Amino acid sequence: MGFSDMFMVVPNAAASVAIWFVVLAVVLYFARQPAHQSIRSFVRILHNALRLAASSIMSAEQMLQARNREVLLAAGREAAERMIEREFERVEAMVHKDLAEYPALQRQVSEEITRIAEDYEKSTNVPPDPPGWSKAVEAVAGIPVKGDPMVGQILQDIHTSLVKAQAKAIEEYRKSSLMRHAVLKRIMPYWQNVQQVLTSVDKNITSVVERSKAIGRYMDEYEEILKKSDKAVRVLSASALSQFFVSALVLCVAIGGAMINFTLIARPMAEMVGGQSLIMGYRTSEIAALVIILVEVSMGLFLMESLRITRLFPVIGALNDKLRVRMIWITFSILLILASVEAGLAFMREILLQDELATSALLRGEGMPAHDTANFVWITTAAQMGMGFILPFALVFVAIPLETFVHSLRAVLGMSGVGVLRGLAMALRFLGNVFRYTGGLLVNLYDLFIFAPLWIEGALKGGSRERHDRDGEAEGPEPMTIREVSA
Amino acid sequence: MNRCAWLVSMMAALLLQGCGEQAPQNRGVYLLMDTSGTYTKELKNAQQLINVILVKLDPGDSFAVGRIDTGSFSEKDIVAKVTFDDRPSQTNQQKRHFRDSVDTFVKSVKSAKFTDISGGVLQAIEYLNEKGNDRKHILIFSDLKEELPNGYVRDIPLQLEGYDVVALNVTKLRSDNVDPREYLDRLEAWQRRVEEGGGKWRVINDMDRLERILGG
């Protein structure tokens, strides 16, 4: 007995459908209340579960956001401390360098001033003393000649002597003026020295003032961070994002450089470790080349760390200066050796390439390469060797963007996590609401299917109510009880 | 610091994925040269073919050239054989020596009365199985017309699982011109034999496009 046999209550299909519809409608009508309750309970469970999940996700998001805030503030505080520390170091160096010379500078200035004062003293304009006998001569000269030729002669002599004395006095006066001018001229370099010294002092002071302004700015930022203000968090978030993208870009460039480096040394490595042996599915020669590059990057990291340019390894930063300097030299020496090895490998690569080209040409019957081309082979060889030597040193600087990338990655991952959690919570809430309204829709659809029994029920209820109302009107209002009246 | 190590390992993986290439499987190539009858005239082409194959082979690959003569199932019929060294410089030297050996053979070769292709294929299978290469190619440089002396049994099934068999420069004989069905039947018979043995069969007659030989 198949489904169709069960379905076909009567031979006519339409009649069977109608009968089944009526039966189902009646059954569903009687099951209406529990069915409605089930649907409502089910969607309420779903809605509540999703809301609960959304609220737990939101609380997780809050926690993550708080953690991000802490991470950002801690990173910002560290960076600000570092900047302030650096500024203070610069100011200290400046003060140490310039202000240490101030006693000497002061002595120099006072010596110059003393010299200037002495010279100034020397240059004072002293008028020549008038000859003491001039009044006596004047009196004698006033004696009347009275026609005595002798007296006239004497007076003439006196006059001549006076003129001579005058001329001599003028000459001496000129000489002394010349000397004073010479002294004043000698003062000039001293003035210039003093001026230079004072200018340099002024420059140093200005520089210190500028540094102090920068320190003041950093201190303001630092205070904001210490206050844990929203402004500081916003600034630090924006800064972390921009640092992340910039450092990622620089790292991509560095990876490009490392790839070029890899290409330079992977081929000749086959001569050393063989070209066919494999480690984890990759050629040993390629892994060896990669190891060399990674060792170079690691040495670069250690070098930068020892120079205190980066702070990825606190152990290295905490080493005493003597050990640190030793480490600088050791890492630099290893880098130098590796760079030389790479230059050698680059040279080897060119030789291998030429050999392979020559063999291929021989086998293809093309003969040896043209002489003109061979003359310029040294250029590519030298370029490859140069790149092989320089790239390891260039890779040293990967440490700086790497540090920035690592630090900003925490913040960026945190922010992305917050975004994802927020989106998830929103999606769950939306889904919860969808379920809630779907429940209402299902109830309505249920009622739509059993519209006929519902209509009959409504009609019956409506008829009895009408009758009830009519009866009520005829009988008048029911008498109220005493309690109802008093109320 | 852990994050730093993680980043460095990520960079290493990226570099290997970006620059490193998955090492190719090593190849074993056995070339059978027909030295019977008038086909010796084609040996110049065979030399050219050998040079092309040498260019295409890498360190770690194996290559052997065997002759097809009256009885080819013999080590004595291997004209030259080599397994290339891991070091590229050594490989280049080996290629030059191989070329010289083949040149010397071609200059001194004498025409054989019979053509034992099956024996040559059996020898090739034995050699390549012994080498254990990942990919195996048997190249038959012949007109595929087998002529055996009395008493030689060659009706043996060939075990060619994982083999790529390529017939090269299958020239048409005078009788083929009279009745081309002979030529087609010959090719079909060899194809059936190879495919029944589990091998892959190809025919390349265009000697200007020898680069395709080891491509498949």
C-alpha cells in the first residue's frame, strides 16, 4: 500500500485533496493552542540563546577592548618614555659638551675683555703738553723793538724757534695719534673673538631651549597617556595603524631584497651541498641559501639590538656596555664574513652560468658566445658580487621595521578582533530577531491554514455575543451588589 | 620575542614558497638508436636529438644510449651511459664527455643485418629499473620495422608500468609507400604492445620540435 493509495481517499484526486485539507484543518484547529505555544517557545528559546550569545560576545569584546586600551597605553607610555629619555640624553650630551667648556670660555672672554680694556687705556687721547717757556718767550717777544736791530734780530730768532717748536709738537702729536689708532685697530680681532664666542653660546642656548620645548611636548603626551584619556588612546590607535602599514610595506621591500639575495646564492649552493638532495620536499641547496639569509637577518637583529636601536630582546639591552660592544663587533664580523661568502657565491654563480651557457651552445651546435658580449661579462659579475656583498648589510635594517611591525601588530590584531566580535554580536542579534519575527509569521501562517474553522468559531462566538448583548438590553442592567455600590 | 621568531619563520616559509621550487623528480632516459640497414643514414639526426636531450637533463638524471642491431638485449649495446652528478659544474663536464662518446660511436658505426627492437626495449627496461628514476622515458629512434634472426624469441610481454615510450623519426620504407597500411599497422602494433604493458605511447616525427620529447 503506497502513499498514493493512502492519499486517495476517494477516486477523485481533487475530492481527496479537499477531504484531506478539511481533516488536517480540523486536526490543526484542535491542536492550535499547544501548536502556537510550541512555536512561540521554540522561537523564544532561539531568540534568547542568540541574544545570550551576543551579549557574551559583547562582554568578550569589552574585555578585548579594555585589553587593547591597556596594550596601546603601555606601548605609548614606553614609546613616550623612550623619546623623552632620548631627548634628555641629547640635552645631557649637549650640556656635557658645551657647558663643560664654559669655565674656559668665561676665562677666554674675561682675558679678551682685559686686553680690550688695556688697549683702550692705551688709546686714550692725551694732548701734548704746551712748552713751559712759551709764556716767557711771549713776554720777551712783546718787548718793543724801538728801532734796535739787535732786539729785532733776537725777536726774529725767538719767532723762528717758536715756529720750529710748534711744528715738532704737531709732529709728535700726529705720531702719538697714529699709535693710538694702531692700538684701536689691534682691539678689533678681540671684539670679533668675543662676538664669536657669544654667538656660539647663544646658538647652544637656543638649541637647548628647542630641545626643552620638544621635551615639554613629549611630556604633555606622556601625561595624557598616564591619565589614560580617550584622546591619547585615539592618537595611539591611529599611530599604531599607520605604523603597521608603513612597516608592512618596508618589510615587503625587505622580503623582495631577500628574494633577490636568495636567487643570487641558491644556485651556487648546489655546488657545495648538491643539487638533488631534499629536505622536507625542498632542495637542500635552497634551504642552505635560506639559512644563510636568515642567519644574516638574525645577526642584523642582534647588531641593532646591541646598538640599542631596537628593543626586541631585553636580555641584550640589559647587557653591560663592555659585553654589548663586544657583541657589536662579533655580530658585525659575522655579517662581514657572510657578506664576503655571498659575494664569492655570486661570483661562482656567474661562472656556473657561463659554463652552462657554453655547454648548451656546444650541444646545440651554436658555438661559443660572441666576443663582444664576453667583454662585458665582468660588469654583470661585478654587479652580482656587489649585490651579494651589500644586501646582507641592507638586511640588517630590517630590524627597525620588524620591531615596529611586531609592536603595532598587537594593537592591529586587537582592533581587528574587536571589530570581528562586534560584527559577530550584531549578526547574532539580527538572527535572534529574525527568529523572533519568524515565530509570529509561523503562527499567522498556521492560522491561515485553519482559517475555515477559525471563521466558524468567530461566527459562532459573534452570534452568541450578539444574542447575549440583546438579552442583556432586554433585561436591563444587572443589579449591583452592596459591595460594588459602596466601592 | 616569540612573535619575532614566528615572524621570521613566516618570512622563511614565504621565501621558500616564493623563490624555492619543489625539486623535480629525477628522470631516466634511454634512447635506442637503430643501426640496421639504411637507417644508419639517420644517425646524424640521432646525434642532434641526443644533444637536445643532454641540454634538457638536470643533475641527478640518468641517460643512456643503446644501439639496435641484430641482438640488442645486451649490455654491450649500450653506447654511452651516465648518471649526472649533483653538482652543476660536474654535470656540464659529463654532458660534454657524453657528447664526445656518441660522436665517436656515430663515426665508427657499422650497419647491422637485423633489427632487434624488442631486445633493445627489454634492455632499456632493465637499465632504467636498475636506476630507479622517478620518471622513465624510452625513446626509440627507428623505423619500427623489426627483423629478427632465426631462433631469437622476442614475443615477450613488456613490463612498461610508469614508462613513457616515444617513437621518433619513424621513417617510411619503400614498401610502406606501396601499401601505407603496413606503416600504420606497424605503428598500431607497437602502440598496442606498449599500452598492454602499461606504458604510455607517443610518436614524434617532426624533428624540428624535439623540445617536446621530455615534456610529457
